[in-house]
Amino acid sequence: MKVAIELTPEQDELVRTCVESGRYANAEAVVATALRVFAAVEVERAEFERSIIEASEEADREGTFTIEEVMEEVEAIIAEAERERAA
């Protein structure tokens, strides 16, 4: 598929700099790399979104805790570990 896009002056300068530096053979190689990076970011975004949805569904099923409840549990775990260490 052939697509024509118009770059901003800043984007054009970036592409030109990348090619002139020798890191990329041509503008198409720069765009191909940019699209690979974009695809990876999109995968990470989708995974993060899925994790948020799963966490929300879990909270709906199993309930949630207040920060006070969590801190109380953490303090109890620490106290128990300290008692075991002292014994």
C-alpha cells in the first residue's frame, strides 16, 4: 500500500537528520522504525488497559479495601515478622 503524508517542518527535519546521519538508508526506513515503535507502544497501552479492566472486574467481584485497612494489614504483617525474628 502506498501512502502519502505531509510532515511538519520539525518532522521533516528529524527524518532528514536521521537519513543524513547514515543511521537510516532513506525516509521509508525512518518511517518503518517509527511505526514499529508505535506498534510496541500500542501493545503496551492495550495490555495496560486490559489490566485496568481486569482489576476493576476483580474489585466488583471481590470488593475493595480502604487505605486504612491495607495499612492495618501491613502493620500486622510487620509486627508478626518482628515477633518471629525476636523469638
